[in-house]
Amino acid sequence: MKFIKWALLFLALPFAAASQEDTSTLTKIGDQVPQFTFELEKGKTVNIADYKGKLILINLFATWCPPCNTELPLVQKQIWEKHQSNSNFAFFVFGREEGWEKLDPFKIQKGFTFPILPDLNRGIFSKFATQSIPRNIIVDESGKIIYQSIGFMAEEFAAMVKLIDTHLEKSQKAK
């Protein structure tokens, strides 16, 4: 009898965990992207609002994070290499609590060609969340958040790639 009770408890746990609301995410789909400035390159600061009119993918990560290190090579191949020359697309990867001295060697070692930018004091991260990486946020041309994800799952990543591809194809046809 005890075994059955324990078995039922363990079977119910995933459902209980899934029903708990995510309290670490501070933004919702449909919200305007929070305003922030960032260093695009050493000594050159820009505002996220400067990219209004483009589809923006924001990735929040850390160099030490295993799921981030699984996801970023896929981002390089499936998103960046496909859309980097599209003038309607912007992509920014922010290293949570990491500066240029750590991010530049990481980028070179991994062979990434997309922008990997510092977020030393979590100033950008804290606009979107209180914990958990990697995170992806897609912002549409009007500045509205249209997609968010936490962690890395192959199925969700594939859905994000498809969303970006479809959105950019539609914007090309509309021109």
C-alpha cells in the first residue's frame, strides 16, 4: 500500500510543478520591450529603441551555463548565419555578470560571429527576469514582445527558429 501511495505521489509531481506559475519572468508577451542602453562595442553605447522597426532577438546567457553552451552553436547555425545580412533583423546576446574581458575570448574560442555583449551588473537581465538562463526574447518591429523562453529545449528552440524565419519572410514579402 505504501508503495502505491509513493508511486502516485511521484506520478503527480510533474503536474504540480508545471501548474506553478513562473514568477522569475518580469515581462509578458504583448508588453513593450523595457527600455535599456547597452554597449554595442567598447565605448559605443546604444539604446534598444534605436532598433525599432526591426525584429530583435535578445538572448540572455552566461559563459559557464551548460544549456547556454548547447543553445548558442545552434543559434549561430540556424538563426545568425541565415539572417545576419537581413536589415530587418537584429540579434544581441548579453552575458549576465560578464564583461568584455571574458566575453571576447569566449566568442573567439567558440567561433561565434554574432554580437556577445556585457551585462556586468544584470542591468539588462533584471528588466526581464530575476533568475534562470538561457532566456530568449523576440521583439517585433513595433517594440512589442512576441516570444519568450527560459532554458533550452530542442522543440522550443525549433519553434523559435520557425517563428523568426516566418516573421522575416513575411516582412520581406510586404516590402
